[in-house]
Amino acid sequence: MVTSSKDGSFLEHITIQDSFPIGVEQLEAAAKHALPEEVFSHIRSGAGGEETLRKNRAEFKKYSIIPRFLRNVSEVDTSICILGNEYAYPFMVAPIGHLKMVHEEPDFAIANAAASINIPYIQSTVTSRSMEEISKAVPHGPKWFQLYWSKNDAISYSMAKRAENAGYEAIVVTVDTTILGWREDDMRHQYSPLKKGYGKANYVQDPVFQESLKKDQDEIASIIENLHHPHLHWNNIAELRQRTKLPIFLKGILHPEDAKQAIKAGISGIVVSNHGGRQMDGTISSLEALPAIRKAVGSDFPLLFDSGIRRGADVIKALALGADAILLGRPYAYALALQGETGVQRIFANLAQDISVSMALSGARTVKEVKQLTLKVADI
Ligand SMILES: Cc1cc2nc3c(=O)[nH]c(=O)nc-3n(C[C@H](O)[C@H](O)[C@H](O)COP(=O)(O)O)c2cc1C
């Protein structure tokens, strides 16, 4: 997307809009006020003592952008190209499950908002609408499918096939959630959106899952059983590689050696992520992991990033440290809770504008130039 200061589009961000909170801190506070405590806590919280959750944000403060000037930034091109597909901005929609806990029809709302600005909607495995329903309701706009492996491998292969048939562009296998993290807030509140059935559509509409159900077996109990898949191994990824034509991304990679192994396994891209601090507490922050992984995979390998992105300046830093694009997570869940599809459109539009402004003010006319910016690392 080319935005230009000549036509005034850079100034859109100062137009007085409505009651939608501009800063993510206010957005989070408003969502906290609007949502039941256990629902807000489920979204906000991290695993364990939340060390990783805090580190994800703190790490951004270690880096400072050294901007370049006098470069004529009257036109800024925010578009990116990943595996031959062009998208308008260097951000995508992170897969977030169970969003029916905050909205009646979350998946159509988010997919629509993403399609309206041509950024990929990465659908979670645990949504309240299936991939077939989403691709029918929102046929336009790029869609990727995030796959949680199943204990029964055949269900995973079946879901991958369905994503291919439903016109999805890529499969994102999340590798850091083989079992659920130690989530103290959810335990305190005895809260499980999964048990409420908010994430069952992709399973109940899967023929292999249906076939695997034993007589009178409860669907949700079987989904929970399948979601635990500690046996996941590179062999499964190799098998999936054989079975689908779609590019495969691995989400949750933090170690450079795993990144190298992913390339050997024929993987098309990686999402450097620690799941927003919701899985293993005490891990390295995502941003800390990023430079070493970029070094390990080389300059051309598609690298996405999430965990801690809140503003345009964060996006600039992640790109300058080696990401090709970032995934926006919690903020859009809060926006959805507050104002439904309009809220999600608003947060996407705000981030898009913030990225354009931040690019211009850093002296980068293209995403490629963002990657060449110099960052100063604080000696903390
Ligand atoms: C409520 C919630 C549900 C999530 N569900 C999924 C999911 O279904 N699949 C997945 O791969 N990641 C899931 N994630 C992780 C996000 O995709 C992303 O990695 C994380 O939100 C990034 O951290 P941030 O939101 O702090 O930026 C979830 C995150 C949250 C907050």
C-alpha cells in the first residue's frame, strides 16, 4: 500500500474519530472494564509468573531507532511480498482461538476486517466457525490456517487437506503448544473457553474426527484429548510436507538450530514467537530470539514475528531486526470485544497508519529500507 503525504493521507491519524481508544493501554483498560474478569484475564495473562510476558515488552525498550532524514519520504510503500503473494502492510492477524468468548460472530468479523485491507487472516484451529464456513462467508482476502496438531495424526492431515480445498494460502503449524501452558489466572478462575465449546467447529466438521468418535463419546472431551499432542516430532512435519501442496510455516520457533532444521524439513517459513508468553514461562523473549534466527536462516527465508507488538515503532524494530512481517495479537481481541468488526477495522487501520508514519519519520520509503535501518542497543 502506497501512502502519501501529498494527498494528506498521512494526516488521517489526527482526524477526530469516535470513542475508540487510540493507545493500546487505553484499549486494554477499556476491554478490562467491558469484559467479565475471567474472560479478560484469559486474554491478558501469560503462563507461570508471567516473566516471559513482561520480557516480551521490555525487550523492545532495549532498542532505539536511529532515523535517517532528507530522503524525500513523500511516498511510502508499506507493501510486502511473501512467497510470491503481495500484501498491503507488513502485518498479519495472529491466530487467536475461542473469540466467541468476546463476540457473537468473531471469525467472520476478523476475516472481513483483514480482507478489507488485504492482510492475511491466520485462522486458529480452535474457532467457532470452520475454515469452510469462513471461506464461504469471506471469499475475498488472503487466509492462512493455523494447525494445532492432533493426538490422532490423521485428523491433522485431514485439516490440512481441508485448508487446501477451502482456498487457504498456507498452513501454520504451532509447535509450542503440544500441551497447555501453566496458566494460573485460568486455574484461579476455573475458566476454559474450550470446555464451553467456543473452539469446536473445525473438529466437528472434520470427517476423520467424526469417524474417530467412539459411540456416545463427548465431542468436547475428544477435542481436548486431541489437542494434547506431546508426541509431535519432525517426522510428523515430514509427513505433512508430503501430504499438502501448501507452504508450511512453523510457529513458535525460538532456537536457531530448530530454524535450520525447519529449512532441512522443507518448511517455507517460520513465525518467531513464544505464544505471547502463554506457554513456557521463563523463555527468551521473541525479540531476543529474532536476530540469531535471521542469521541462521539467511536473508531470503520468510520470517514472521510475534509476541509484544503494540505500535508502529515496535513493527519498525522487529523488521529492522530481521522479520519480514509481524503478527498482531491481543490488541485486536480487545478491539473486537469493544466494537466488533468496526473495532477490528479501527485497530488495523490505526496500526497501518502508525506504520506509514513511523516509516516516513525513520526515513524508510519501503519495507526493504526499514530492514536496513540502524538500531542502537542499550547497554542495560
Ligand atoms: C487469547 C489468546 C488465544 C490464542 N490462541 C492461539 C491459537 O489458537 N493458536 C496459536 O497458534 N496461537 C494462539 N495465540 C497466540 C497468538 O497467536 C500470538 O502468538 C500471541 O498473541 C502474540 O503475543 P501478543 O498478543 O502479546 O503480541 C493466542 C493468544 C491469545 C492472547
